[in-house]
Amino acid sequence: MSEGNQDRLNAFLGKMVGDLGAVATGALVVLGDRLGLFKAMRAAGRLSAAELATRTGTHERYVREWLSGQAAAGYVEYDDGADQFYLSPEQEMVFADEDSPAFMAGAFEVMASLWIDEPKVSEAFRSGKGVGWHDHSTCLFRGTERFFRPGYNANLIESWLPALDGVLEKLEHGAQVADVGCGHGASTVLMARAFPRSNFTGFDYHSPSIERACKAAELAGVAANARFQVASAKAYPGTYDLVTFFDCLHDMGDPAGAAAHVHQSLKADGTWMIVEPFAHDRLSANLNPVGRVYYAASTMVCTPASLSQEVGLGLGAQAGEVKLRQVVTAGGFTRFRRAAETPFNMILEARP
């Protein structure tokens, strides 16, 4: 092997060490999140492994090894002189503050489901059949809600809804809203809290998620104007001023059929808000860190979910605006535009 090739191999192996470390550390993040270690560190400030173990009812030897691994990853800080560990303000936002717009612990739960459900997806690769959303491990459902909720908290009320033509005024005065594919109801609850004069109905075909959403509405004190019902995107009942799809259209087997149902469920001056993972239309433009995460999730969750359903279009999480426009207009919509965006999402507006 030439010297130049050896240098490239060494550089690539170095990348592999970093990637392996990230994968291994992800399991430790899930562990620490589940055991309350991050939240206990946030509450206590600087503390030793023994003190963290006492606060969380865990074993000191395990906790010290966990802390050491997190410190090696740069996920917690270590004071060598005092032999204490602590979270920086930024680390607190990412791992310990559920209300932070930067909270990421839920994303690691999603990643855990990719490993757990790999045998099912492997079989789907061979058979060409799909893997339904409901066939995945429960950590996917919980992790998805916790991963997307911070972005919704940071953007939905303050920027996404105001970017839609005339929608904010309707919500403030009192509108009928359907939140389709609502999952655990994070988006529905958030809107219901912000607009008490409007009525919100969350729909999802997954019964356990609807049960969880009902509890979330009760805990948030919005059960009076937020209700939930088991129904699919092509069969939910009612007529609405606003229909919302949060990060779910690309998962559907027949998104054009769903678009047609949305079209007939809207009032003449109604609006369909579609929040989708951010993606460019060309593959080469998506070969970046965000695209890397989304293509992985799409391979293991989104595309198998679509292929498990009728039609099985398989849009995938990186469909891009052009393909989404085709789907939406196939459902009968004549007006379509990108109303807003973040590094992680596109907010699309469709009108009859």
C-alpha cells in the first residue's frame, strides 16, 4: 500500500474509532436518562460518583464507570483535583432539561429502537415487505415524542403557525383543528394550551399512542379543548379550519390518498400544515450530518412503515420538497409553498 493510501486508511480508521465511540456512548446516554443520572447531576451541581449513586439509588461502582465514559465522550465534565463530575450549562440543556429546545435524550431512545428492531428490518430487506410503526419497540414511540417535542416547543407557536396565511387569527378566535398522526399528542397539547378558544382533535391509528396522548392532555390541563381518537389519515372524521401533519406524511403508504382526504376534510378557506424532516431535493445535497441521521431513521423506520401499508410509496424521511409537492397536488391542492424551515424541519402550507 502506498504512503498516500495508508494515510487515507489511517484517517478513515480514526473516523471509525470516533463513530464506534458515538454508538457505544449512545447506550450510556439511554442508561443515564432512564436512571435519572443526568437530572440528578443538574440538581446537585458538582458531585462525586458516590454522591450521585446515593442520590439516584444506584451502585457506586457502576456509576463511576458510567461517569468516566460520559466524561471521555465530552458529555459530562470532570474535575481531576476534586474527583468530581458536573454538567456544563450546555450539557444540561441537551441531556437534563426536558423543556430545553436543545434536549436530545429522546433522540437516543429512537436510536436504541433501530438496534432492537434490526432483525425485523433485515427480514423486510429480504422479503420486500414492510415493518409497521406498531411493530417497533416502545422506546421508538416514547423517544420520537421526546425528540420532536423540544423543536415544537421552540417553533410551533412562535414561528411556524404565524408563517401560515391567516391561520393565527382563526386560532385566536376559535377554530376546528385536526392533528393527524399525532402520536403521543405533544403537538396537539401545545396548540391547545396556546389557543384555548379553538378545539383540537388528535388522530392516530396507533391505539397505545392515543391512550398516552389522552393522559398528556389531562396532565397539561387541556382536556377541555383537546381530545384524541383512533383513526387513520385516510379515514378521520370531521371538517376543519386547519389540519396538521407533524413528521408523519412520509411514513404513510398512500400519502396522496391521505392528501385527498385532507382536501375533502378542509373548509373552503382551510389550511393544511405539513411539517416534514428538512431535506434538499438532490441526494448529494443531503450528504451531511443531518442527512446521515435522517437516512438512518428512514432506512430502519420510515420506509419500512410506508412499505407495510397500502400502495407503499416509500417516500422516506428525505423526500424533499419536489416529491412532497407532487404528493400534495395529487390530492387536489392547488396552492403549495414552503412557509418556514429550521435545520431539522420544513414547514409546508397547502390550500385548496
